[in-house]
Amino acid sequence: MAEKACRKCMRIIVTPDASRRKSKKGEAAVDEKPPVCELCNSSDLSDEWSGLLIILDPKKSEISQKVGAEIPGNYALRVR
């Protein structure tokens, strides 16, 4: 599994590894949809991110209010 960060909302998304998607010999290749962010439905994801912010309770967290995170989850601090 690979972790990518959404460039729009900074949410970290776990995506299937590309090497595991190969079809077995004799089977047709399966067309898979590109990964999208569950939070904002953006497909603009990046492998290059740094810093990890884990939000458990956004209503009680001052940091989540500063970064605008309204839903619990893992967020990147910087996405390139």
C-alpha cells in the first residue's frame, strides 16, 4: 500500500500498490480507476508530502481548527 496526500485538502489517502495490480498470466488486465480523495473527491494526489498531523477529535482540537480540518483522520503538513 502506498500513501498519497491530496493537494486540495491535505488528507492522506492509502492507495493500492501498482506492483500488486499486475494481472496473472492469461488473464485480461483490469482497468482500475485512479485513486481519489474520499474527503473532497479530488484526483490530484501526490507522493511527495511531509509532516503528519493526526486529528482524533476536530471539535476539541485547536490545531485542527487552525488548519481547517473538520473530519478526523491523517493529514499532511506540506504537499509538493
